[in-house]
Amino acid sequence: DSRATQKMRLYAAKSLEAFLIEARANGIDVTVTSGYRSYAYQNTLFTKYTQNEMNNNPSLTKEEAEKKVSTYSCRPGTSEHQSGLCIDMHNQPSATQYFANTKEAVWLAENCYKFGFILRFPKDKQEITNIIYEPWHFRYVGRYHAEKMNELNLCLEEYVELLSK
């Protein structure tokens, strides 16, 4: 569409191309709305969201606002978007949880592992990831690991813990 081209690491980008081709063949129309982000851009977003939280609730301290923001936007230096391995994709005007109710979100979540991606922040894993449910946020981990995580119903934190044992 008319949005800016997004960047990713090569293997992730090639897998994403195949994922999107298969999605379109199944009547799924989504757009990648965010890929790689620089530290500076992530800092801009985090700062903007923090200010918005403080504006919406003047009783919040900056620290309280940052804590709230960190449930839906990572601090600069910790965002997966800075790795070049994740993307946001949806067919909405902006990334909202409403997207979860679409056939596109369901198809993406059910099929992403076949292309080496995981739904990074699943609804049933919020207490583990400490991030709200983001039905639009996918992380490339490679096909082998994505298939294992899907088979075991594990989020990335649980899978890393399992591998470290």
C-alpha cells in the first residue's frame, strides 16, 4: 500500500515474503505497518506515549506513566523492533486489539509458525511477557523453533526457559 517500506533482517524478510504470499492466496489481506526501528525512533515513540499517559492522567508521575507504557511499548534498547526480526501487520487504521476479531488475525496466528514466526504477545501469556495482547506483532524465530513453540503452546519466554534447563 502507500505506507513506507519496512526493513527486516534478510532471512526474516524472505520468510515474511512467503508468509504474505500464502496469506494472500488464502484471501488474507494485511499490511506490514512496522518493522525495524532505530533506537532514536523507539525513544521518540516511548517518550510520546509516556507524555500521552501523563496528559490523560495528570496524577501519574513520569515513572508511573513509563511503567504503564512499558506494557504496550518497550523502552528504547529493549524493543524487538530494533532487532530487525519482528513486524507489526494488520489491516486496520492502527494497531488495536480489535484486529484480533478479524479472519486475518486468526489466520495469521494459526499459520505463522509454518513460516518461522510466532505471535509474540499472545492473549493467554500476558502475565509472562508483561506486554498486553498484541494480535498484530509477530517475531521471526525460525521454522524449527516456531514449530516447537506452537506444538508446546509456549511463548518465547517459556521456550527460552525450557531450552535453558
